[in-house]
Amino acid sequence: MAEATIAARDLFYKYRYMEQHGLPTLTKSFKTVALWAMDRMREETANGVGKKSFRDYEIVINRYLIPYFDTMPIQSVRYEELLKFGAWRREKMGREPKNSTLNTHNSALNRVFDEAVVRGLLARKDVPVLMNKGRNGQRRPDFTQGEYKTMLDSFPAWIEQGRVGKSRQMRELLFDYVVMLANTGMRHGTETQNLCWRHVTVFEETGRRYVELSVSGKTGRRDLICREGTIEVLQRIQARCADIAVMRFDALLAAKLDLPVFRLDDGTVSLNLRQTFKAFLTDLGLLECPRTGQQRTLYSLRHTYATLALLNDGMDVHTLARQMGTSIAMIEKHYSHLTPRLRKDVLAGTRS
């Protein structure tokens, strides 16, 4: 009985000391807090205040954070343990993660720490400072203006070589898809898949017609302006789709139909354009980018748009960032190699 009394007294003084010094009196495993953090992100998303990045955070939490920290008390996750986690993560990935990857991992980890603070499991002052010492992102593969022209010139014959039926339709759709990506800076995938005819607007100012697209994807919804010639692309797609081919183009846009823009003749949406594009580039000998050593993909057309906008159009980085739905910092980071050419006259001493 005396031993129980002493133990109870010691426990009382321990908790009183912790309360007096602002220390958490409860302990939960990292996994428990991480699951709470994911529940909160899902709740915020359901209430319309979530972020697109929450999906990435959940992937990181499930794939890396919970497998490593698991039953470890949340209070035990300190700087030394984070260093060990970093080494474990490098081994699991098989490489040093990029800065952008570490930013996502750190943001996911901070969501867990924030949850611990909110629930009184961790004092704000005890949240470890997360570092980012990843490798810089590589230059991304794109197409030169000459290479892009080669693609456009080669498409008609390549389409004709396709078998009649779906194979030919895939090639025709790919042609229009490539032109749209290269002339808008849209993201292949989420933004193109979510684009419907109701998101397309054509307006006229000072005698010129403009195509405006309202796209939704990684960074939310934004409006962008297409380069000249994209009206013809949209009209070609319309003409191939039997259910809307009979409509006047302006009537189609006015109807605000909730139908995907990028679809085959029978109205189905194809998810295989990536493989078709790879086959096309392979046939042309353009699959590997000689400047980066990487294989080109449909995403390379977005980088082509950015490169040509900076070099040929003289577009400022602020406008380009808004058009592409990214930050000025990301534009400067990934296209800083263009700076000498952008300022060639000044650097050569021929213009002040």
C-alpha cells in the first residue's frame, strides 16, 4: 500500500511539473496523430476549404511517414530521428529526393505536427524545424521551334499510315491535343481531362478573336488565353464528334455543354494518348531530348510553351506564371538557363 501511495505521489508531481512548464501530459503514437491529420484534411476538403496538395500529403503520409515512425510517440520525433528518417527515405527511394519532393514531405510532416499541437500533444516550441537539402530539379525536356515544326509537318502522313478505325482516330486526336498543349501551356492530364465545352469561350476585341479556356487541375481553376490558330483545332475536334458536329460552332459554345473536349469520334475519352505520342516521337527520332538526356513526354509540350513564350514572345515571367498556373519562383527555377539568351543584347554590349 505504501509503494502504491509513493508511486501515485510521484506521478502527481510529474504531471504538475509538466503542466507548470507547458509540457504535454498525453502521449500518442505518430501513426495515431497522422491518421487524425488525414481525417482533418479530408474534412476541410469536403467543406470546400481544402487544398489540391492534400492528396499528395496523404500519399506521403501513407507511403513514407507512417511506415517509418509508426508507433513512435509523437514527442519522440526530434531532429536526430528526422536525420535517420532521411537516410531511410533515400534508401527506399533509391536516390536523393529533389527539393520539390522534400517540400511536399515537409508539408505533410508539418500537418501531423500541427495536429499534435492542436490536440495538446506537442508544444509549438517543441516542433522540430524541417530542413530541405535535396538536389535541385533537373532541367525539363522540351522541343525547339524546329523540332516542333518537324512534328507538325509529319503528323498528316503519320495519321494516314494509321489503320482505319480507332487507331486513326487516336492519331487525329493526338495531333489536335499536341497543338493545344503547345499553344496554351495547359497541364497534360488533370487540366485537359477536366476541360469541357462549357469551359471554352471565344470573344472579339479590336477586330481579333480570342479563345479563352477555364481549366481546373493541380492549382485550382484559372482562365488562360490560347495562341492564334486554336479555334481551328477546336473546330476539327467538333467536326469529328457526331453528336455535336451538326451544331454551329458558336451555338456549341453558347450551349455550354458538359462534354469533354478531348475525346474520340464516338464520344469516349482516351487515356492512351501518352503511349501514342511516345510511338510518334520514336518514329521521328525525337523521343530523347539531346539537351537533357531525358525522354520527352506530353508534358514536354508545356515546357515548350514556356520556353517559346520567353524567347520568342518576350513574355514576362509574371504573365507566364499566371497563364501556366504556377509561381514566378518556379518559372525562374526551371527556366533560368534561358536568362543569357533573353538578355543576349545587353550581355553582348549592343543594347543598354
